[in-house]
Amino acid sequence: MSIADPVWPGPLVGLKVIDLTRILSGPFASQILGDLGAEVIKVERPGTGDETRGFPPHFSGESHYFLSINRNKKSIALDLAQPKGRQVLIDLVRHADILIENFRPGVMERLGLGYEVLAALNPRLIYCAISGFGLTGPLRDAPAFDIVTQALSGALSLNGEPGGAPTKIGIPLGDLSGGVYAPIAILAAVVERVMTGRGRLIDISLHDCLVSMLGYFAQLTLMTGQDPPRAGSGHLNIVPYGIFPAHDGSMVIACLTQVFWEKLCVALDLPDEAKDPALATMTGRLAERERVDAAVAARTGALTMAALEERLRAHDIPHAPILEVGAALAHPHVRERDMMVEIEHPALGALAMTGRPIKFPGSPQGPIAPPPMLGQHGAEILRSLGYDEAEIDAMCDGVAAARAAE
């Protein structure tokens, strides 16, 4: 199919992904691959499915949580503890390009479905294992969720007001970091496979991923021997940077470079500060943080949000009002960028959700497929593997019975 086709699925069309993941990090990773055009077959437990199907609140029986990270996938319900379920998975793996799982290390081996077994069946298989702490190390077998990795990575210690208690990062970055790094690793392995003809095992640790995102905070600690203090909404080493009052609200202002400080002095009419040699450099302003912030706040606090935004925009200064989630999703830029879409869900009807963040100018992708109902595509998938109708009926009836028993 040409990429000029208006229903182009995306650059990963033709790749088949077996998705054994649940909760957040893994489903987020496989959704990215699905967004890019891969065929993603989500393997779920009969009866309950992905655990997030049970996370409230529900709408027409569907969990908001599950819906948010499982679009562009097909669902089949298999009991991997049973020989028949394992056999179907093996049949799927024979024809797959990628398998992603986020069980604790050792679970797949105990099921007889570890990397060595599956790679022997399909040497081209790219097997991505996502776990809290990775396949090696002293914490290998420890349970981990987002807040645990935030705490142990040091990320949580950086979040919160100066002198106050540390605060969990609002979005679950501990999980989402792994959900972003995993597709990068997978696609790198796909490129390598073009040259070698062989797949490989990928080990993604959520803890590793979040440690890597410490970035300059880690480097500062390593070079000074001191832990960075919490800076709230401000910046550890840059002033002015943070939330400033307006007469009728609050505004983020971020003078990340010298030129923006100079522009801000003009925009807010700060001639004394602009001329003061003590404030002429970033280092100088850092030493005078309280004085600088107070001077800026005195000017911004006398202006309405509209007037302040007009000045900041006119002088090209990075700024933003603080939007609640609903207002952020309704923002004209979000709408123009197709980051809000409406799809048709089999149980919910018209369903609004966030759109694809990766764009391909000149080659629009086709519509987003809704998150699947549990086992929705089981018959279709089994049929594609060559199972006869009697076997398909028996397996699908078993799934229906398991759901009814819940």
C-alpha cells in the first residue's frame, strides 16, 4: 500500500506484535506500535482480561483506564496456564515479528514460554521483556509500580515545594518511561534484523528508564556530591523560571536563556533590574533569586491574565496559563493537531480520546481503531491460524463462560 493512500495504516504496517502486557507500561508501549501501523494482538486472561478492565470508574461496563492505552489492538483471551492456551500462543509466535510481555522475570520461563523456547521456534522474533527492575540485579524479583520506581530512582525526591515533603509526579512517569523506551528498543532491533536476519531479547527496566531521565540532576549530583533540593515549580539553577501571580490568576514564565531575561525586562518594564550588573548573568540572577522573583511578581501581579499574556506574547517570552486537564484537551492547538479524536466503540458508541502524537506530514494515517472488547477478535485470530470452526467455537464458548462467571 502506498503511503499516499488516504487509509495508510502507518510505517509499521506488516509487522505483527504479540502483546502479553497488562496494566500500564506494556500496553502503552504496544499502543505506540499499533498507532504506527503494526498489527497488535493483545492476549488476555479469560474472564477478567487485562487487570485495568476492572479499574473504576466504568462507563457502559468499560474502564476509562483500559480505554486510554489499548486502542489499535485486537484481543484474544487465552489461558496460558493451560496446554491449549500455550499452544495457541506458540502458533501466534511462529508468525510474529515482536512479542512484548511485562510479567515479573521468570514467569514466562515457568510457563515454558521463555525467550529461548520461543526464539527456537522463530529465530526472527524480537522479544521485549518489560519489568520493574530488569532481568538481572538484586531487585530483579521485587514487585514494582510507578510510585516505587519514582521513589527508588530519585525522581520523587526532586518533586515538591522547597523545604516541603517530596511529592509523586502527577503523571505516572515511572511506567510511561518504560512504555516509551520499549518501542525505541524494539524498532532498533527491527532495523538490526534487516541486516542479521535474527531477532533478539530486549530487557527494559522501568527503574533504569527513570534513572536515565534524571538527566542533568544526576550529573549535578555526581559532580558536586550533593543532592539537588526540591525547587517546586521553579528551576534549580535558572531565574526567573516558574509560576508568577497575575491579578486574576497565575502564569508560567520561563526565562531559560539570557535573551529571554532581557526581553522580560522590557515586557514588564524592569529598567533597574535590566541595568543592574549583579543581574546581568544567569549566575548572578541565581544568587539573587528572591530579589528577582519578587521584582517580576510585583509587575505580573498588577496585570490581568489577558494583559500579561499580551505582553509576554508580544515579546516572544515562553509562558503559559496553567490549564486544568479539560481546558488543555479543548485548547485550539490540541484540536488543530488532531490530538483529540472521536472513534466509534462497540459498547460506548462515540468515544472521544487523545490522538496519535507522531505525525507523518503528507501521509495521513487511517482512523484509530477502538480499544477491543475482551476476546473480541478471538475467532478471527484463531481462524487465521488455521483452527477449524469446532475448535474456535469451543474456545470462544469457554471465554464467554469465564466472563459470565466473573
